Amino acid sequence: MEKIIQVAKTSAAQAIHPGYGFLSENMEFAELCKQEGIIFIGPPPSAIRDMGIKSTSKSIMAAAGVPVVEGYHGEDQSDQCLKEHAGRIGYPVMIKAVRGGGGKGMRIVRSEQEFQEQLESARREAKKSFNDDAVLIEKFVDTPRHVEVQVFGDHHGNAVYLFERDCSVQRRHQKIIEEAPAPGIKPEVRKKLGEAAVRAAKAVNYVGAGTVEFIMDSKHNFYFMEMNTRLQVEHPVTEMITGTDLVEWQLRIAAGEKIPLSQEEITLQGHAFEARIYAEDPSNNFMPGAGPLVHLSTPRADPSTRIETGVRQGDEVSVHYDPMIAKLVVWAADRQAALTKLRYSLRQYNIIGLHTNIDFLLNLSGHPEFEAGNVHTDFIPQHHKELLLSRKAAAKESLCQAALGLILKEKAMTDAFTLRAHDVAIAVTYNHDGSYSMQIEDKTFQVLGDLYSEEDCTYLKCSVNGVASKAKLIILENTIYLFSKEGSIEIDIPVPKYLSSVSSEGTQGGPLAPMTGTIEKVFVKAGDKVKAGDSLMVMIAMKMEHTIKAPKDGTIKKVFYREGAQANRHTPLVEFEEEESDKRESE
């Protein structure tokens, strides 16, 4: 905080826009700006305080006539008291950090048995993120929708709403795809939502941009959940459907102007989606990952396609920040057209160098239930299998495309040669008419095509047994990458045996670090006996807490890291004693 204030003074800045980070909802920081005579572009510190402490916000909302979810928000933070209230409210319940945000310090508890462990984990994460481990308990609404309303207040007592966004589709309690307006909501519910959000804003004399979050059940009843006293990451979808610039509004209101439009003048047009592109591996429980952006190409930005990013090709996604690479925002006249545009743009977003969720987002946006607008916060767990299906591509045709791309790239027009990919031999014969015959196992394919360039990228136009296709072709070191409308595929060209280093297995079957991060807690020491599933240690990486569990029963021989140490991805964390059966096998 002090450093930022110092920079503001040195540069003679009159105001500070806190972005969407931790300082954007930090009352102390807003106070500090006030003391230093610098305008904080956000609400007054009192509104941040009232809405930031979830227990206070609930009672203010109830008094203002805004519907709220049942829960316990009391002072008594003893384990016993919290557990009793959880029982009274009835499982499943949600434990939330009182000062929480961004899914930090938040746990769903489905039964009394797991209450204690989840409580401790939530408290640790809350302490780490907000330096306050107080929690509240509330009823968990099953398969709810997460619908939030964008509100704006000014210094003249005016407040308006700019309609709602649906941010239901989440993983790890964090949003992954957002849309505005919310699908399937009738105009009268939309009006009620907006008016409830304005009552909420007025109850705390709100100034600037804010978001009132509601939880909505299947019958479209809605309950106040919390208020984010800042601009949200997903504000572009609201800008797209209202034709406004909310950051400009923030600056105008901070400068003492009135809200630029009256409620009647704010109209809703068309439909917008935002997809968050993350460096993470959906097939490995959405584990965040760091790494280089070896290749990065994106769709073209235009008035209805917006790309917000902080990286370029060649940059590194680091472990010290959130793993988001970019936000892709699209607008069209209706939801179906916007969805088509979203999928088209995602196919143009091509990244090599680290795992991303792009193919996952493509599967998600193409899922029939998502297309139908049947969204809720359990969407990903419920449709997990279909969403993680790897592309049902005819792998042999892809191999033919890769081989053709390689041949054309190399211009090695010999009569015949063999490419080995994934231990599949492809015998290629060059025909005099310019086509190729490629034999994979017992099947022969007739292949022809050409390379062409477009905006610094190479594309492969290709026909395999008469079926035409077009793909972006990138060959890096020993891998061929093809990006087409079906998604992406990578095919390795084997490295000669003498070059490949022998990969070592995990030490005695001990767990490996799932990602690079800091060891926060260690629960075991050498000599401890553990059962499969026991918690061994807690790692913090990419702003998230990850519990490392024992992969099998056994005795710990060695723990490789102390608390506070940094562990690299895929390094062994503990070593197990060798068991008798292992010994016999190794002998």
C-alpha cells in the first residue's frame, strides 16, 4: 500500500484506480488514499467495510428488504459453536471467510464428518489471503445459479443497475465463462433483480461501480450472497450489451459528476459472452500451470470481439500470479449467434508452450445443455465426462495431415521416406501428379495439399481420401501442432534414443509436486505410518491452497521439504519405506 501511495505522490497523480486485485476491496487502502488526499476510484471506505464483512452485509441487506440466505454470521468463532450452527442450518453448508473473495477461504461441507478438516483449511487460506481467519456458515443451495447485477452510484445520491450477468459455470469456485444477460430470465425477474441490487447499493450509500451477487434457485427465486465493491473482471459483457464504458463512468463519478445515463436510458441490446483463458490443465483437476508462451496467436479484435490480456508471445506465465492468460469477449444480436462467435474465436486462439483450457472451453460452449442455457454452478462436475472428452478425431487422418505438413515444410520431395509419430510408422510415397500415398498399418490414404501464409502464420490446406480440411500448422523442435475447427492436436516426431534423457519415476511411489509452489504446512515426519488419502502437506501456488494426499498406505522414510520451502513441479515430496514385496521385485 505504502509503495503505491509513494508512486502516486511522486507522479503527482490525483487518483488511484485499484483494478480488480486484493487492494480494490481493501478498506485500509481506501482510508490511506483519503488521508493522503488522493481520490480512491471506488466506493467510500465505509461501504467496503459494510459489504466486505459478510456478516454485516447480510444484516444490512435484510433490513433493506433484499432477500438473504439462511446462515450463521456470529462473533463466536469456536469450533463447537460453528459446528452446532452447521447442524442447525442443515448440511450441505458453505464455510466462507468473513473477508473472503475470489473463492479464497471457501469450502463446501457435505457432512458433519468432514466439517473440522474443511474448517481448518478454510481458516488457513483466509489467514493467508486476508490476514483474518474469521468464517461464517451458510446454507448451500444445491445446483444454484450465480447471477450478479452491475450497479453504479454517484455522489449525488443516484443509483442505477445495468442488468445482470450469469456467472454460474465455475470450477474451484472461480468463474470460467460469463454471459450477459442471464439466459432464460423473464423481464419481470430482471427488473426485480435490478431493483433489489439498487436497494442494496443505496443501503450503504454506494458510490462508483459495484456488483451485487445473487444465488438463484431453479424457480428463479434469488437471495443476496455478497457485494463486490469494485469493478468485476467480467464487466466487459455488461459494457457490450449496454454500449457503455464502465471505466470511463468510474472516472467521471470519482471526479464528482452524475451518472451519465438515467435508468430509463440504459437499454439492453444483444448478448455477450466472456471466456477466461487460463494456463491450467482441465484433465488434471484444472491444476494451474506456469510456463512459456512459445507460440500465441489470437482472433482479430473488432467492435464485437474484445481481447483483454497482459501477455505476448515469448512471455512466461509465472507461478506468482493468477494463471489467467486472457479474457475473450464477444457480442452478437442474440445468444445463439454470440455462442457461434465465441466458438469461432476460441478456435482462433492458439497457444503452444503450456496447458490451457481452450479446448475445454470449446467443449463447454458446444455442450447441448450449455447451448440450451441450462447453466448452474455444478455444471462442470455434472457434465465432467463429456466436457473432458478428448477430441474423437480420426487419429490416422491427423497423422496424415502432420506428415504432409512436415513434407511440404521440408520440401523433401524424395520418392519415399518414413515418418514415425507416436510409434506409428507412416510410409510415404510421392506420386508424379503431386499427391502422396501414405500407408499407416494396413490402410492407405491418398493425400494432397499446400501450405500458405496468412498474417505470419502458416496454414495447411489438405485433402485426405477426398476429405478437405484446413489447419494452422506449427512445427517446433520435435512436435507438429495442428489447430483446426475440431480443436488442437499435437504429434511428436520421436527424438533419437541417444538424445532422450531417461525419465526417473517418483521416489518409491511417493507423491510428486503437482505444480511449482511453496510448502505451506507439513503434517508428517520420517517414521510416520500413513493410509492412502491421508493429508501429507499443503502447498500454495497460483494463489490457491492444494492438499497433497498419500497415494498409498505405508511408512514415511523421508520428507524432502520444510515449511516455507519452494518445490518445483514434478519433484518428489516424500519418500516411502521400501516394502518387502518391493524389495523382492527389485532383487
